[in-house]
Amino acid sequence: MSDKFSVDYFSDTKYNLLTAEISYGGQILCQINRDKGIEHMEIEFFHEQRLLDKPPVMKFPLDAFLSLVDEIRQELSELE
């Protein structure tokens, strides 16, 4: 995983189960939820931005992002 990516797992009031939020360079990027089951996880991309002193350029290697999403999907699948 790129050191600019970070993942926070938390309970969002919009969902019944634990979710994972992916940020890049401190800027929120998306959230993955499993409310519809592990076979039907959803990813929600955010267009709102956090106010940062120096916002990151939201451009990163596709393989790094897809690998991270797959890792999160596996971790969320293992939760009961």
C-alpha cells in the first residue's frame, strides 16, 4: 500500500455494519460498506473535500488502489 493511502474502520450511522474509509494524502476518497452482504459490498466516492493546508493531487497508481480495495474487501469479509 502506498504510504499516502490510509484506511479507517468505523461504524457510520448511515450503515448497520462496520465500514472502511479510504483517504489519500489526508483527503477522504471513498467508503466501502457491506450492509448488503459480503458478495454485494458497495463503494461510495466522495466529492466533498477536507480543508487541508496543502491538498494532495488525487492521482495515484491504479494497481495500488485496486490492491488496497481488495485487501479491505477481504478484511471486511472476515468480520462477523
